[in-house]
Amino acid sequence: MSGYPIYLDYNATTPCDPQVVEAMLPFFSTHFGNAASKSHAHGWYAEEAVVMAREDIASLIGASPNEIIFTSGATESINLAMRGLAEVQPSPHGHIITVATEHKAVLDVCEHLRSKGMDVTVLPVNGAGHVDLDQLRDEIRPDTLMIAAMYANNETGLFHPIREISQISREAGVLFFCDANQAVGKIPVNARSEGIDMMAFSAHKMYGPKGAGVLYIGKRDKKIDLAPQIFGGGHERKLRSGTLNVPGIVGMGKAALICRDRMADESVRLAGLRDRLRNSLLNIDGVRLNGDENNMLAHVANLCFDINGGDRLLKMISRMVSVSNGSACSSVTQAPSHVLKAMGLTDMQALSSIRFSLGRFTSEAEIDIVTSAVCDAIARLR
Ligand SMILES: Cc1ncc(COP(=O)(O)O)c(C=O)c1O
């Protein structure tokens, strides 16, 4: 992983762990069978591999294998959870509560549902990105179907108070859907004990391949009915038809096992590197942290450099380091981040903020090189 540019955009996507690639390779060629082929050994072998991966992924999030639905990634899982729930309602009316700092995958689905007659409340956040839990409680109505709140923010790394939100939703008899794409594999997540009813995540955020993801649908308390969004052969309990992506699923299973084994050590190591980077850059005049340093993912630092023409900063350092100033999924627009704007930053402050997200292959030497590249660029811009 060494060389230039240095990769500090692990929240956008992670490289596949070499062990993941190794586990996947036979499933492209030797074991290429269709996991739904019930009549021969090629199919049985593929199915067996999917069964094992399902168990390993379920165990990473404290779930049972029959609570795992394989999809192509978190975006699809989010669509299945939210649109699927809306579409089984007897009338198009109902109410969903979400938060202004959610990923566009959630906010855009909310917009779509609004256009179909659903009422949507988007809760504001304070300057650190926190949601007001009393306000959340107050917004719940008799027709509220779901609270959609993410586990950890992709831009700032900030955690939502998941147990409190799940308690509020439970007391009100409302479903709690959590986009946990940035949390699973990085910190211990236990969907069942944390009272999450549905949860979305992708393999490519946890050192697995792109094109594989999961929707967890909890089975403990109540049966959750969803309308499928893709019809066909009835795969995945009729919720997500289509031939399973066996290599991707095997890779996601292996990635889950590696994350389980390495998570504790990795987050301590990355917190050390992140603090080294963050503290050096915070020494520069006028630089401040976006978020709440006591309540965030260990590998993320989102810093506001508060300089005019701050978008030039990214360009100036881009030959040395790959970082971003927003979500990869909306960065094509070059618009200031909706997350930072919801936290009260001006357009200029949002555009001159950078998200540094570290990962498994980040070294101390890389952090020092990036620190001096950013310091140099700021000095030139000022
Ligand atoms: C928090 C969060 N949710 C959802 C998504 C969408 O995930 P995917 O692109 O894997 O479908 C992302 C991707 O950046 C994300 O960070």
C-alpha cells in the first residue's frame, strides 16, 4: 500500500485485504457454480460457501444467519429497507423521521418517498453534529413507521447514540433502521443487543470487495414485512432476487472474520495515528475539528481550514495524498457538504474542510508526509 498518492480516504472505500482476494479467487474459476443450483456439486459447493459467509457476517454483528439478506451494497440495502417498508403500507401515507446528516442514499430515498405521499421529518443537528433526543421523541406521531439514523457519520466519524435512539423507537413502537456502513468492521456492533431492527452495510468499507452488501432484518421481536425491490427467482427469502454474487459474498465473509480478529488492535493503532495527524494540523492557526472528538470513529479526522479558495487546497495536495471534502457519492457535484452545512458551517468553511480517513495499511511515515504536505499547502494559500 505504499507509494504516492498516499491513500487517506478509507471512508470512501477500502482496498481489499490480500487474504480476502485469496479467499475469493477460486470462486471466479474452479468453484464458479451458482449457489441456487440444487442438482449438482458445483451448486452445492457454492451454496456451502455462501452459508459459511452468512454465518461469519452474522456473527460479526451479533445476528443469526437467517437475519442476513445479501444485496449489492449499502445503497441497495437502504432502498430495500426504506422503500420496502413504505410499499407494504396499506396506503401511501405514513411518516419517517431521519436526520439532516444522513448519507444521500437515505436522504434521497426519503425524498422519493415524500414524492409518493409519505411525510418525512428531517431532524436538525447542533454544531458538533449531535441530534436532540427530546426533539426526536417529540416528532414521533401515531403514523410514524420508522426512525432512520446512521451509526457513525461518513464525513465526520461522529457516532449517533444508538442505544438511546433504539430505546425511543421501541417505547414508541416504531422501527429503527440504521445505516451502519461506516461502523461495521471498525467497532463492535451488535444489532440485536443494541435494539436495531434493520441495518445496512457494504463489504467494500471493511476491506472486502465492491458489489456485496447486507441488509440485516431482525427477527426477534416482530416480523418485519418488506416489499422486494428486485423481482425474479425469489432468492434471499424472496426479498432480493438475482443470482448471488458468490465471490463477493465469500470475500465479505472473509473480511468479516479478519475485522473481528483485528478490530480491537486496529482501532487503537489508528487512533494513535489519527491523533498524531489531527494534533499537528490543529496547531495551525484557525484550524478546527468538525465533530466531537470524544464521540467519533478512531480513524477519522474532519478538519476545517477556514481559508478562502479552500477547494484549491485539495487540488494542491492531490498528487501527494488522496483525501476528500465530502462523501464520494456526492462529490461529483463539488457542492459544499450537506453534512457540514447542517452543522452550521458556511459554504467557504465546508469547502475548505478535509476528511482524513485512515485505515489498515496507513503507516506513521505516511501520516508525517501528509502533515507536512498540508502545512506547506496552507502556508502557500495564506
Ligand atoms: C454512511 C454511508 N451510507 C451509505 C453509503 C452507500 O454505500 P454503498 O456505496 O456501498 O452502496 C455510504 C458510502 O459512502 C456511506 O458512507
